[in-house]
Amino acid sequence: MSWHVRYKAEGGESLLVFPSAERAIEAACSLADNGFQVLGIGARDHGASFAEIEIARIYAIWARAKNPFGRISI
């Protein structure tokens, strides 16, 4: 089953396709981390999808795991 990530880029919306939910979620979090607005993550075959509020929750967990102690500037 393929999964897609829909996000807002310059000039409109874009769509990326991935072979698994895990890769789609990782890509969505990376896009959000780089300042893009992620509009949706979904499965083409089964109609499963995550809405923007769920994506925000997933991203918060991802960001904490990526940097559990916060950013330290020296």
C-alpha cells in the first residue's frame, strides 16, 4: 500500500508518495521541520489518513525524540 504526503509549497500544493506509513510520516516531519505546511498524510488504497491536528501531534513527538534535551547554543 502506498502512502502520500500532501504539503503546501511555493505556487500551490505538492504530493509525495512513499511505500510505507513510516516513511511518509518521517518525510512529513522533515518537511514540517523545514518550514513547510503539511496538509495531510494518507493511504491511497484504504482511505486512511491523518488530518493536520494529528500531524501536529506526530510532529511534536518526532521533534522531542530528535532533540530530547532542547537546543543548546554555545
